[in-house]
Amino acid sequence: MRLGRKELGGFERILTVDRRQVDPVGMGGSHIHLQGDVNDTRFLTHLLRKTDGRTLFVNVCSDLDNVRLRRFLAGYDVAYLDSCASAISGMDEYRFSRMMPHTMSLVESAYPHWICWGINPGLVEIIARKIIRDFHEPDGIYDVSIFEYDQLVKADKGNDTIAVGWCVGALVEEVMLSPTLQFVAGRPQEKRRTGADRIIAVWEEEPIEARIVGHEDIWNLGRLPNVNDARFIYALQPEVMRALVTNPEGASARLKVMGENVPLAGLERVAVQVKSRVSEKMRTLVWEVDHAEIWKKYRVNGVQFQTCKSLLLALVLLQHTHYGTRAVNCCGSDLPIKEEDWNTLYAIMDSLGIFWKEGEYLGLHTREWE
């Protein structure tokens, strides 16, 4: 809410929900906070009775059966937005080849359901589509690589905990439990063993230890008919990478998302690289933020900043453009974008401080793990 005060101010009423008793940053008289669990349909009914007219439900929970939630909300005047893959009720599942078909389940509703929106998944898929569009190749076939390198560290080392930018449980799961998932020749290929494959990512001629992780955006991009190969190359600062080769319990004990009182440093960079198999053209766009600058201004880290700004992009599109009236289930890869919509997308991104720049100088490529 620190990051979206202006955008959220365009709603008549803001309701926030948490299972814990918390004191969130408020929006004045228009803001109501409730303690409760959205898994509880009785509480959900109570929550929706407090809304007046059409409502946008923004789900930022992890490890939740989003499809079950969406099916319940479909009975009300509610549009829906979330940021990650759905859990499957009654199953301890971490394979994206199982989670994503469930996540993308069609839910009949009179209102939009936007699924897996954030930076990745979500915005990176829009940027990949932008690059493909700019190539102007009607019969083009493309390889898409998402690169992320998060160099987040605590500015004051302090104790033995290691700073990370997002949910520890989700990070440990996607690196240490979820097997590598890629699209190769237009088909998903998922390893049988748990844990993501190691690879060397080269950023500005510096070799970095990375993982080829299964991820929502790779599943979504792989469904596009003009995408041949798709993969996500993920790297964090060396201390985090070392923790992620221990065991899930040990890694979870050491990694932590820092509170707002802990100064941060380092760069967070997310890059989208697209190569045409027809013309052999290649283009890279990168969105880079400085953790220290973001922390000083907002008291959040750069990963949180990028994810929340990407969600705000979706929120603005749903609230202030024709997208709010289109009753579709979609993600960033299959959002119906008309030619005239692209300028709207660019303008909203600029207004939100979402700045992608040319990234050829990074020289992004990979080498096999040595």
C-alpha cells in the first residue's frame, strides 16, 4: 500500500485481510482491515457482504488453492487478480507440470480473472510479446529466456540470517524441490529428480552460479504457438546460492525477508531475451532497480517493488481500461492485446516507474555447469 497509494486511491473502498493481527499502512477512511482466513468460506461470505457493488479481489497469498477461491468468487460481482501458481487442495505438489494445468483452470465468471500476474510470472510475458511484436516477422519462431540476478544483501551484516527478496518457502521450493521445467521444440520437458539444474549464467562477462528453475511464466510462454524454447535462468548472491545446496530445512532456517528497519543493498535485475530462429535477431530488455534506493524511499526491497508495481499495472488496466469489462481467464501470455492497447500499456508502465531498457550490453548467455 506504500507503493500504490495513488492507484488504490481510485477505489471507493479498500478492504485488506490477513490471518494475523497486523497494523497495515492505511488509506484513511476508505480503508477497512479484517483479520481472517480466505480459505474459510464463511469468512469470505462475511468479507464480500462488506463490499458494495463491483469488486476487485487481489490475492497475494502463496500456497493457496487459487482455483477453489476463484470458483467461490465467481458467484459474486468480483473480478480477480493473483500473482503465483495455485496449490492443489489435498496434495503436496511442487511440480509445475502438475500445478499449472490446475492453476489455469477455466472458471466461468461474468468478470475478468487475471492469473499469475506480477513481474515473473506476468510482466515478463508481456515484454517477451512486445519484443516478438517489434521483430515484425509474421512467420517467426522464437526462443525466450528469462534471466534474473538478485544481488540483495543486508547493508549491515548483523547476524547469521541471509537476506532474500521474497517468500522463503516459495524460493526454497522452486530451487530445491521443483524440478527443472523448460519448453523445448514447443513441448514441456520436466526433469524427474527434485531440484533445479545448475548452470552458469554470464552477466557482463562475469560467470554466475544459477539454476534453470521451473516457473509459471515458462509454462505460460511455452503455450504460445510461436515460442519454440523457453527457460528461466535464476541467480542470487553467492551466500544464498550456497544455502540452497544444503537441505530445505537448513536453507529455510537461514534465509529471511528482512523487515523495514534493516537497510539493504545490491541490484535486482530481471531481463527478457528473445531470439528469432528465422532471422537470428536477438534482443534483450532489462528492468534494473537498486535495493538501497528502493529501501530508502519505500522501506521495501527491490523484488517487492518490482512485483507490486507489476500487480499495480494489472490493477490499473482492470480499473481504468476496457479490460475491466472483459470476462476472460488470462495470464500475461494470452491477455488479448489489440494494436491500440500497446501504447496504453507503455504509458501506464511509465507512470508506475516500470522502466525496461535495452540490455544487449549485459551480454547474457549461459554455459554448462562445470
